[in-house]
Amino acid sequence: MTSLTALRRGALATFAALTLSAATARAADLDCGDGPLIVFAAASMTDAVGEFADAFTSDTGCAVSVSVASSSTLARQVAEGAPAGVYISANRDWVKWLGENAPERLAGNPVVIARNGLVVASKSTGTTDIADLLSSRFAMGDPTNVPAGIYAEAALETLGIWDAVSANAAFAENVRVALAMAARGEVGAAIVYSTDARMQPDLAIAYRFDPASHPEIAYEAVLLTGGGEVGQAFLDRLSAPQGQAILARFGFLAGGEAGQG
């Protein structure tokens, strides 16, 4: 007599086979286009989007080329005609800027794919007092255009110490540059995203900013003209459980609209 366990295993195997078959069929039907899908992504997503792109290519056979930089730099390049098919910004403002300055480049509605936290990373953990941590030279994104810098300035203003410490700040072109400056010992600390701090074993998180001290760190992604079917598939899968699991592994918080997890 066949056991109940065996029946369950058989059912699961059949379900898995059908799921794989359906996924393969969907991948086979996907129009990959004439060249790789070009994805412009915020520098803080370098590792996570790179891994997701590899998984996407493995699953669909569609090549993906990821270019990372500051969200502001990438937005301006898109507006100037750079052939990107997907744009992922570390805040909503630069997606909004694109919609106002190059609306013809947007081919879909933006979606929040992830969220993040803001921290101070440092080699020295002798103090956790924010004023002490930033009493000497520290790095942060340029607050005039880099999302991480904009969040950092807002947080320090909320704490009432921006005027006192801003002269010590070395403004970087993106958050990964600020992180690297701290890792090399060029500065005593860096204000970065919590996901970035995880990427540097030589640095420790010395301070975590209260999320209420700055605007929500929400990553918006949008399909651009030229992204086509493969670009939409990339975004759909990035928002789906598989993509969210990869982002979570790198420390990103869930995407979706506020209140959806």
C-alpha cells in the first residue's frame, strides 16, 4: 500500500515539475530583444541587483548589463538619451525628476522595490554618540543630489547637529565612495545605508538613525522606453518573491507600497 507520505511526495514532485515547466514556457516566450537589457541602478544596489540579474539571465536566457552610479547621475544620463531599459533610484525624487524633465523616457509606472535604513559605519566602536562620531572628518553622499546624502543631511538636521558637524563632511559622488573612504581610513566614519555597511567587514555600525529622522528610504524602479517586454519581466520578477528574497539576503527591507510589508 502506498503511504500517505509517498503520495504527498509524489504530489509535490508533480507540482514542482509543472511549475518548472510553466516557468520554462514563460521564459521561452520572452522576447529578449537584439541586445542585453541595460539596467541603471543606484550604487547601493550594486551587489543585490548584480546577483538578481545573473539569476534572471539564467532563468530566461536574456542578457542583462547593469550600470551603477549615483541615482542623480543615472537620471541625468537617461534624460540625455542613454539607452537604459530600467532605472532603479535610491529615492522617489529622481524618478519624479525624470517624469518632469524627460517624460518621454518613462514607459511604465514606478514601483517601490525595496527600502533601507541609514547608519554611521566606522572602524572604531569606541563611541556610539553621534556628535562624537562626526566630530572629525567623515564621509557622506553629496546632499545636493545624492539620495544618501540628502537623507543624511535631513537626519542630522532633525538631531540638531548639522550646523555643528557639516564642516567635517567630505561629500562623495555616491554612497559606495563614502563607504570606501571609511574602509581605507581616509575618514573616521561614513554615513551610509545599512546594506552598505554589511558589505565592509572592516567597518562596524556605530550608530543607527531613527527612520523618523529622515524621509523614507524607498527605492523606486521604472521601465524606460527601449526596455520592452524583457524590461517589464525584469521588474515583475524583482518585485516577486524570488527577487525580494535576493534583496532581503543583502539586507534590504521589503518593497511594495507602505503598509504592504
